[in-house]
Amino acid sequence: MVDARLDLQRRRRLGMVEAIWGEHKTGDQIIAILKRFEDAGELGLVTRVDETKADFISAALPQVRIHPHARCLTMGALPTPKDGDPEVAVISGGSSDRTVVAEATLALQCHGIGVDTVVDVGVAGLHRLLDQLPRLQTARVLIACAGMEGALPTVLTGLVPQPVIGVPVSVGYGISQGGRTALEGMLASCAPGLLVTNIDNGYGAAMAALRILRGTAEDGRK
């Protein structure tokens, strides 16, 4: 295997742990990288790992924890969130979006961020979302994951004052085009200030939320 150039300074530079993209790496490559993370005393997070590959890796590294709903692996203890209300709410239109929700949630938990997950509140039954608005008031940042036409983030951004990060999900019939329709709908949103990630990019949404939280924390100390 080609020696990977790991970004072991990312936590010090950006306040983030480096995530390992697992989908296009072999099990042996991921094992070698995780060992280097462990030697450096760094938490290991691997995204996009299927069940067969996850089982192969955990057989070689029993300390690895499999997160099947997120299709992720972690190695090392996750930090404990601080007391109080969760800082981020991760919201989804339907239970079919749960993989992206779980990836975003886990990525935030790897940084000690408390998360509240609110699922199955898609706009096909708008009352379900409206019923949850009081619950969302205490979160500082909201991540909204939706497939089909991707309307949930737009509706949510029109109802709440917090930053909203939309994540298009590759769920839906033919014209949904693997999440492309949801992506374009979110990008064309009339709701001012909506942020949008790439399709299924729960990790990217989590890191955007983390940057917002860290930035507002810095402002609060000035």
C-alpha cells in the first residue's frame, strides 16, 4: 500500500479529528491507518464502511467499535458531551434518511458535541415538524437531512432563527436522481441563509456545525 499522508495536526490546526474515507480503501489499508492513529494517541473515525469490511477490520482490531447505522467505525474513547441541552439538533424527513443522520451525529459526538436527533418530520405531514419546534429552540445549530424533493431544510429555515445546514439525501423515485433533485432544490431555496452540503454528506454537515459552534464560542469570549 502507498504510505498515507495523515493529517495528525488537524485537531490542533482546526479543532477537528481527521476522518478516514473508507469506501474506496481496502480493509488492510484502513487497519494500517488506524494503527497509526492509535500510535499517535488520536481518535480514529472511518466513514462509509460496509458490513463485510467492518467485520474484517474489527477482527484484526478488536478495539474498533462498529456503528452500523452510520456505516462508520471509531477507535478510541469518544469524549463526553458537556452538561446541558444538546448544542446541535439533527433532523430528518423520514427514517430512510437515518444513515446520513447517524453519520452526522457520530461525527459530532467524536468532538464532544451533544446531539438531539429528531426523525420522521418530513413536510408531507407538516404538523409533525411544527410539533417539534419547541424542542428545537434550545439547539444552537440545526442539520436537516431530506431526500425526495428536499423541502425540509427550506421549511425549517423559514421557521427558526438558528443556522440550518441542509443535507440532500439519495432517497426517492426516478426523477430524484440519487439526491440530485433534493440538492438542487436546497440550492434554489428561497429561505435566506440556508447552508447546503453535498449529497449524503453527513460528516461535512457536522463539521460545518462544529465550525459555527466554535466561531460563536470565540465571539462570546470577546
